[in-house]
Amino acid sequence: MRPSSVQHVAGKPLQVSLHRLAAFIAVADAGAISRAARDMGLTAPALTKSVRELERALGAELFYRTSTGMMLTPAGELFYARAKVALAEIALGATEVAEMNGGPAPRVVVGALPDALNPVLPEAVARRIGAARRGDAGITLRGGWFDQLSEQTRVGDVDFFVSAVPEGAMPDGLAMEVLYHDDLVVVARLGHPLAERAALTLADLTAFHWVVPTKGTALDQLLRKAFRAEGLSALDSWSEVNPIGSLRAVVSQSDVVVATGRLRVRDELSRGLFRELPLRLPAAHHAVGVFYRSHGALSRPARQLLATLRDVSREYAADDGREAAKPRG
């Protein structure tokens, strides 16, 4: 197809059925006609026909046909993001209309990065589950990386996600609001060889095994920056332990030192299970935010969960003596 054929349809009404959009999305996600046809319960020729018709309507090739499957062309990648959002919005609208007529409410899908695994989000989820109405579809918590959750949120697969705010530009199509602030701290067990020291530097801790934030997260960036600021190289001996129960067991039975957000281990510190080491880290104070699509409305259950998340964030910030982010209207 000639590139000029794309311009030929520009500005004119475009007749594209939901079936063709769904077929295109299915093939793009599966990477193969045969796999997508099985997922949709269609024959491969029928699915191929739908994709071809969509390409003719748009005047552009959407896929490279290869011996290993179907790959999106640049035009296909551009159209995929728009089509995915459009289908997600239509599906949400249909579910909300059904809810008005007594059907179930839409399910809320919330993402969280490892650096936001502290009590704030789980408490907000627990409150909403406790307040759920009969017929509410419930909540799905999904882990992932920043780029992954950003894309899933942008195309409507995730309603919103929580993460320590990384350095750099905001991903396209997303908005962010700060929920609360936290500090990167280093903790160890009671009775740790360094627990009674009046002051420590990072150099004092390099002989010990570290449990560090998940690689690539904002807290990982902060820790690496702290090491560079003191002229230290990367750690030779380190582990990643995310579940708090597992972390508690590792700390209590060894002399590891743990770099983490203070909120994540607040209960362990207050109960005397962990001891915060007297270490001043540069730029340890950081924001934790919620990220959602900049265009498009959240469902009623998603809005309710977000409002509860803001409430819980303010409560934790007040308990910690800090100013919380102001709620949005």
C-alpha cells in the first residue's frame, strides 16, 4: 500500500466495526493469527479477513507477516494504542450501563511496584472490600515494573498504579499525583553488631550482606545515588526480598542490613523487631504517587478506591508528622 493512501482517508468518516478492532487487538496481543483465532473462537481465515478489511479501511499495513508470526508495523503500533483504549472505554461503558440495570460493577485493577509495597495500598484495598456492595466485582492487585504498568494503565488494562516517583519525564498519556512522602532507611535486627553505634556511614556497612530495593525501581536509584555520593562502588553481596513476612524472617535470623522505605517496615520498627541504623542517606526523602490515564474517566469502584487511598495516605502522613498531598476535587 502506498503511504499516500493513509492521507486519502484522513478527515473522512471511517467505518470500523468493534469486531474488526477486537480482531486486530487479538492478533497484536497473540502475535499470530492461529493463536488469536483460538482465543476468539474464530477460524484463521475469518480473522485474517477482518484484519485485511481494517487495513483497507485505514489505508495502511498494520502487520508485518513473517515466518514466525505477526509483528506490528509503525502504523500498527500507533493504531494499537488508540484501539486498545477505545475498546477498554467501550467495554467499561457497557459494564456501567449494565450496573445501572442491576448488573455487577466493573472490577478494579490496581498495580503496585515493589517500592510501594507498604501498608498504605493494602489498607485502602481492605477498606473498600469491607465497604463493597453486593454485586461489586472486586479488586485485582497486580505487580509489575514501571514501564510495564505505565503501558497497561495507558491502554486501559490497569485503572491506576502506585509507585515511588522516579526521576525523569512523565510517561505519555498518564497523569500523576503525590500521595505521601517516605524515606529510604537502612534497618537490621535488634542485637546486630552495628545496632548500638551512634553514627554510621555506608562504608561501615559494606562488609555485610544487603537486602536492597528491587533493581530498576526509584528506591534502587536512590540507593545507588547514595553509594556514588560517598565514592563507593556497587555492592558485591546483595539480595532482593519483597514479601514482608520473608523479609522479617531473613532479618531476624541473620546480620543482613536492609535498605527500604520506612513505611514498609513501620510496624516492625514500632514493635521492636527491627532497628533503624543511624545512617544519613543523601536524597533519601522521596514521593510516592498514584499514576492514571490523563484522559478518560475511572469507573465508580475505581474512583472510590482512589478516594480511600488518598484518605489512608493522609492518615499515615499525619501519624508520621508530615504533610500529606492535598486531595483532588
